[in-house]
Amino acid sequence: MGEAGATPRGSQGAEPEAVPVVVVIASYRRPAYLARALQSVVSQQKVRPLEIVVVDDGSRDGTAQLASSFGARVIEKKHNEGLSAARNDGIRLATGAAKWVALLDDDDEWLPHHLFTLWSNRADHVLVSGTAIVLGSSENSHGARGPSGEVLRSPGRLLFPQNSVTTSAVLVRRDVLAEVGGFDGHLRYGEDLDAWLRVLERGTGVLVGEVTCLYLQHARQLSANRLGMMSANETILDKYRDRPWLTARLRESLEVVSTWDDLQAARGQHQWPEVARKAVWLLGRPSRAADLARLWSFRRQTRRFWRQHRHLANQSSEVRAEAPPTPSPTPGPGA
């Protein structure tokens, strides 16, 4: 592993106040996306991080040079070790003066007020998350459903109705993330949810009721693999089966979500007997019917929130227009 870097450069105008935050971005062979992500970091207003760390997870395509051009400290890996290992290394090797970690995936972007908003809402929480608008084919958002936000008092809230915390919108206490073991490298999917569950066992979190992040949805995402995500969720549930917050009632609520999604998939394939069987189960108990109504309401609110804020996606074009040209890929050994 090698390192390179310089002092992060800021946007024009008054110099933002430095806060004890390190931004960690793990990247693998997506330099064009990475340029946009980094531009959104150096364009932050009012506050700036002490350090930007980019972990080049064995790309060998100009990723390291690109990150250095933005003033990031670069950690180069000889081989691809996966997202969890890259994030853990970036957090571990960051400057000791950084007490908080702000994570950003290399294909997402922050709005200019992101870091200031999260920093201003940290209070005594162990985790702060802004709201992210999805850019892609789905009308979706992740985070709070309204301007008042929401306090996360139990890890179970991230399981039902859905996980409302997007990694690219998170500010987390560095010491707490270290105490709970960071990201689990054994998980290919859901490693972020797994980490946040453990973090929220150490204190409260807060969903800030303001859109601060743009989440790009595209075909190459790991999260696009529904079967992989479902399998990971089962693994995570089994991992925490003895936790007092993972009650039998919460497990039933989670089964309502998966059954409803399976029903929708069966409906799309015109498998009507399967649709009927799942509908009978969902409506077989008042508690399940209540959970289903809550799930419907939550998803309806999510779509409405997205429609109300989708204009913010236009800011992505402004960020991208300012990004420097991506360096030409450098062939690696054997290329």
C-alpha cells in the first residue's frame, strides 16, 4: 500500500472553517464518477474537512492521480480487497485529529451544504445522516420524510419499514465505529447496514430532514442485486438474533416487507396462485395488515418526497460541469 496527497483545495470565496472530520472515499475503476464526488467535497460551504482520504482499491487506471489532483491523501492498494477493507483502511490511517468520519461512495455527490448541515446537527449523537435523493429510474429517497427529521433510538428502526441511512450521507463518530469493529469484510452486501446497527447500539442517531446528498442509481451497483441483498439481510438478521432489540414482532414486520415484495414480483410474472397465497398470509393477522399499511404509507411518502425535491438533481449537472477532465487510463500489468 502506498500513499500520496496534498492539502485539500477549497472552492473560491471565504475559506470554510476546518472541522475535525475526515472524508473517506473508497474507489475502484470509476474515475469519471470519482471526479464528480471529489468536486462535491471540495465545493463544501461554511465548513471543510481536515482531510480527504481516497483509497484506490487496486484500480491501476489513473484513479490515484485523479484523487491527488483534488488534494486528497491517496492510499493505493496493489490488489482489490473490497469495499469494507478499503473503508476500514482509510478510516484507520486518517489523521488522528479527525474525530468524525464522513463517508462518500465514489459514484455519489454531496450538495454544497452537506457537511455543514450534518456537523450542525451532531449534538450528542453517534451517527448523523442527511437525506439522499436517488438519481436514476426509481422515485426514491433515503432519510427523513419531513423537515423535522427523526431521532434513531434503536437499531431496529433501520430494519423496518426500511433502512433510511445512506452511507454517502453519513457522519459517524470515529471512536464508536472503531469500537464496534468497523465494516465487516465478510459481507459482500449490506456491510453498511450491519455497521450502523452496531453503531446505534452505542447511542442515538438522527436523520436530518434536509436533502444533502445525491445518490446515483446505475447498473454496476452492488445494491442492484436484489437476491444478493436479500441473502445478506438474512445473514445480518442471524448475526443479531440474540439482541434484545430484534424482537419476534420486528421479525414478523420484516417478513411482511419481504412477502409484499415477493407478491409484487409474482404479480409482475402473472403468477396469480402465488399472489393469492402471499396475500392470504399478509392479511391473516391484524398485526401483519397493520405493518403492510405502514409500509404502503412509508413508500408513498418516499415517492412524494422525491417528487417534491427532484429538482435538486439539477445541481448534479452544475457540479459535473466544474469537474476537471479525467486522466487517461493507465494500463496495469498484464493489460
